[in-house]
Amino acid sequence: MLKGKKIVIGVTGSIAAYKIPFLVRILVKEEAQVRVIMTPAATAFVTPLTLSTLSRATVIVDPFKETTGEWNNHVELGSWADLMLFAPVTANTLGKMANGIADNFLVTAYLSAKCPVFIAPAMDLDMYNHPSTQKNIQVLRSYGNTIIEPQVGELASGLSGPGRMEEPENIMDHIRFFFDHKLQFSGNKILVTAGPTREAIDPVRYIGNRSSGLMGISIAEEASRRGAKVTLICGPGHIRSENSSIKKLYVESAAEMYKACRTSFSSADIVIMAAAVADYTPEQVSTGKIKKGTPKLTLNLVKTTDILEELGKLKKKDQVVVGFALESGNGIVNATAKLKNKNLDLIVLNSLDDKGAGFDVTTNKITIIGRSGILHAGELKDKREVAGDILDTVKNLLDGRKAVRSKKS
């Protein structure tokens, strides 16, 4: 499965480094080509000799080779790898990676990476929960890196909580999953919408909603990781994608989002409409700031264009169009009706009745409905994992269509 795959492992100064020899051994056993980088602090926990013996390659610690003074080329290593895995990663190194502080070979290699990067943090629970650490993790995610979440368990300090590095066997599952899905959507063009819209009242005020844009952005980034050419049309949420492989178009209003969608729709193979588009917009927008001179203000609202319905009318035979439905009560019935009325292939149902799902949270709980009924009923989980479930369902739909065409031919 991993034969010939080129994997760089970066090890930092955490007690969890003792697990890395086991990980390297498994990778080599599966015939991956492994190169190991260590920070100087990491060598206090596991020796370079151990890892070089297991990886069958010289371990790099310093920018220069001690014996000859030659330069270890971090740029070459960054181009060589199919995947970079940094594990364990301390709070110190997380901060350096998030802020581009390249004071050791490991961080310079990370900054030169041309491939996907996985990061497995490991530290004591108070350090892991500190706002600065969480901010650095969020920044690294926004750059398109995959964070392998630490587990809750007994820590080196004797305390118990989040911060324990994921076990090597489970890290291997992440690696295998990546290579299994790496080219899943290769050759496909995917259009994704994300975030809210803002409907102007005057130059200062607007009508909006609580959408952060995280769900749509997570879908766009996961689709890019799986080989798709992605266009992301994003409203003014407070989250942004830093993935340079994604074409990003930023809009404000429902009208602007509709125009951008019409422009990009015809060239897309798959369209996933995760944006929370306003249903109504002010009939008139004041050119100046409205003064609070009267005790009441009346706004006349008019319906916005139903983007999903309009795109459904334009949908070509081979296109896949996925909509979202946020419902409270009778969710399955309402979402199924929306699927049929708007000519969709799939609809992703969120329920306001589910705590921790929907707007302005990092988790979601979804039900995916197709034309044949419920295809996926998920548990509450991180939106990045939910993005994977949605894309898996889309891939199953495409594979089913392909199988039908093969039988007909």
C-alpha cells in the first residue's frame, strides 16, 4: 500500500518521541521510503542512531553535516516528499511553524514543503489548552495542514487529559487514508460556497447571520487534499482558507454570490452549496448612514434570488449538485422536499435541534439524503471530519453512476 511512498518524519523534543521508532519501523515494513529530521532537543529522548538504523537513511539534525561542513538541503527534501509528518510536535515548535520562525532544520523543511503536512501535537494538558497553543493550531489548520488530534489520557506529568500524542498504529491509519484518497477527485472541478452574506441597510449596517464559513471551507480544503481543482466562493465569514491550491472568490451580498456562482457553475463537475445565503435583502439601501432620529425604523425586505434553485435549473446531466438545509422540526421531510424541488442530487441536513451543530461552532451533525433516501446519518464530530463524510458520499454517487454506465456499454 505504501510501497515507494516518500515520507519525511519530523521529531521534536517531547517524551512522546519514544513512540517514533515504532512508527518508522511500520512504515519501512510497508516499503515506504522514510527520511527523519530531528530538532536538537529531540535527540535527548531518542537517538539519531536508532532512527537512522530503522529508517535506513541518515537522520538530519543540523543544517550542516558535521564531518564535511556540507549544507543539508531543506528545499530538496521539501520537494522530495509525498507527505511530511511532524510527530510529536511540542508547543514550542507549533509556535515556530505557525509563525515561520525558521531557527532549526525541521522548521525550514516544513516551510519548504511542497506536499501535504500532518502535525501530531504532544504536550501537557495546560499547555495544550492554552489560548496561544490553540491559536497556533488554528493557524496551521488554516494553512491547509492536517492536525492529528492528541488523545485524552495519562501524561508524563502524571496528570490526565488532552495532550497525549496519537498512537503510532492510529497515525498509520491517517497516513494510509491519505494515500488511499489522495487522487480520489483527480481531474474533477469542484465549486464550493461558504459563509454568510451581508445585505446592506446603509454604509454601516447590514442584515447577516451567524455562519462562520468553516463548514464550506473545510469541504473546499478536503476536496483539494483529495486531488480536486477547487473554486471557493466565500461570503464575509471570520474564517479564511490559506490553501494556495484553491481558487478563492470573495463576495458580500446574495446578489454577488449568485453572480459568482453563475460564472463558475457551468465548468464545475461537482457543486457543493454550503453557504448560508440570506433569503431577504432590504428593498432600498440608504446612501448615507441612517440617523436614529425616530423611535422606530421600518425596513421593507424583498426576496433574494434562490441560488440553489436557479443552479438546479441549469444542472447538466453529469453534474452533481449538493445543497444544505438547516431545519428545526420535520427536518427529513423538509430537506427531502428541497432536494426534489431544486433538482439536487444530495442534500446535507443540519438540525437546530442538535446541540453543537450548525452555525458558529467547530462541530456538526449531519444527515445526507439522496434521491433514494437517507445515505448517511452522522454523529456529532469536527466539521473537517464531516467534510470527509460529505465527499465520501459524493464519491460513492459518482462511482455508482460509473458502474451503471459500464453495464449499459
